[in-house]
Amino acid sequence: MTPVTAGASGADEWRGWRAAAQDALYGPRGFYRRPEGPAGHFRTSVHASRLFARAVARLLCRVDAALGRPARLDFVDMAAGRGELVAGVLAALPADVAARTRAYAVEIAGRPDGLDHRIEWLAQPPRGITGLLFANEWLDNVPVEVAETDAAGVARRVLVRADGTERLGEPVTGADAQWLRRWWPLPAGEGPAGEGLRAEIGLPRDEAWASAVGRLGRGLAVAVDYAHTRGTRPPFGTLTGFREGRETAPVPDGSCDITAHVALDACAAACALPGTRLLPQRDVLPALGVTGVRPPLALASTDPAGYVRALASAGEAAELTAPGGLGDFVWLLQPVGIPDVLAP
């Protein structure tokens, strides 16, 4: 791509990916304001099986026990979509825990009709949370700038138009350049080997996560996303789009989701809390009772309907924990004032 200055084609035409995606996703006619919601375009663990919400409910119960079973237990669902997860968690809680639980759905879109009246719908997480702050596939939709190396090996900001056409803009400087050097260094050097390498500058995600965790007084903060760490950054980035269940080119016109994998190690460092862990979903969910073990065949004779239900549940559990699929999601767990609730 040929480098240009940010204003060479007009400020209303060429923009960095962060500003373009912010409007495309969250503007007045943005993708996340559409009536069908995210479930109309892509399938997350929440949509794949009710087992996921039940696992999160078990996690909330463990947090409750670690907190000493407080009079008020908070569950905060970040980027709640249409409230599928928070409603599922409430339904799965034991009655005594549900009676003490204050449930919050944090979402930019409006409250959907028919949502459980116990769920409070907010644009920002509440302060002083005592309980579980859970962010499932939130950070990947926090817009970020994209950098790409030019023919001289200089990292430049990628500019984009509403139709998805890209050009290179000014060199990356300041806090963004510092973030790249620490978390996603792009090899410098002239020639084809050093040209065209890309990175997503995760600083806004670090700041968003630190701000959310800052609302937690005591309990556990969890972020779940497709992710990578400093030693495994993809050389050409991960920016992509989704529309109607299919991956597509990321076009910032409001017609598709725009997402990129998350540097969760950088997000973790932004909070620097003791007891922080990064674990793949395929390891976390079995610890919360989600396994893909097939039911014994003898059950088919004694309880055919129960066997079919157990077999279906095993299939759903296998999907949630499958390598190369949903099992590759990474969980960032950061306790505040409580011990590790996933310890054996």
C-alpha cells in the first residue's frame, strides 16, 4: 500500500480503523444496534449451549462462597447482546443464591422486550461490584488501530474508507508506538521480508478492561475471547468481519461485525493483580462441570429419553471444549480480594 497522510483524501473519507469501526459498530446505525442482535450473525459459546450459562452460574456460586455468601451478590454481564447469558445464569442458580443476586446487563443497544425483570440494563458497569464481572467476547469488539509496515520497515497506521479500501497513513507514534514495542513488536527492515506485517494496537482494550475491573470491589473479573500472547502474535493480524454466520471482509459500513483477536496478556498486565491466570476454555469448562463424556450405553435401555438428553449434552460439551473451535477461547481470570476459585 502507498503511504499517504491522514488528511490527503479528506478527513471524512480516510480514517484510522479505530474511528471507522467505532462508528460502524456503535454509531446510530451501527451493527450492534440492529434488531436481530449479534446472534443473527455469529455463534458464541452462549448461543451454542445452555451448558455455558450453567458453567458461569457454577463459577458465580464459587465466587459467592469465596466472598462468604454476602447479602448481595452481583453478576455483571459485559457486552450482554440481548441478555442471553445473564438470563441463563439467573435461571441456573440455586434458589438461595438467585434470591441474593443482583444481575446487570451492560450493553449499548436497547433493552430487549421480555427480558427477566430482575436484570438491570445499563450502558456502563456499576461501581462497587461484589461478585462476578464477566466479559464474554467483549474486548474483541473494542475498536483498535491497525498498524502495517511499509517498504522501509516503518510501522504506519492503516487508514480505511467505508467501503473497506485501505491505505497507509502516518507512522505510529506516542503511546501506540510504546504499546507496539512492548506487546507486538514489528520487525524493522527494508525489503519484502519486512513489508506488509500487521498488528492490532490493543491499548484501548487494555484501558477498557482496566476501567471495568476498577468497578470491582471484591470478587472475580473474567474476560473470555479468542486471544494470543506476545510469543504467538500472528504476523499479519487478525482483523476480520462476520455477517449472517459467515466470515467476510471487514467493511466499516455497519453491515457486518468487525473483530480482532485480543492480546489478553497485555490486558492482564494493565491491572497487574495477584492470582491472574490465562487458561484455555477447554481446561476451564471441565473444572466447572462441563465434560464431553458420553453416557453409558446401558442407560439407553433403562431410560431411553434420559440417554438421548445426556448424549445431546455430551455433544454440546464437546463443542464448547473442542480444540480448533470454541475450546480455543482464552479465559483471563483476575481475582480481587478472594482466593483462586478454580484451584483443585
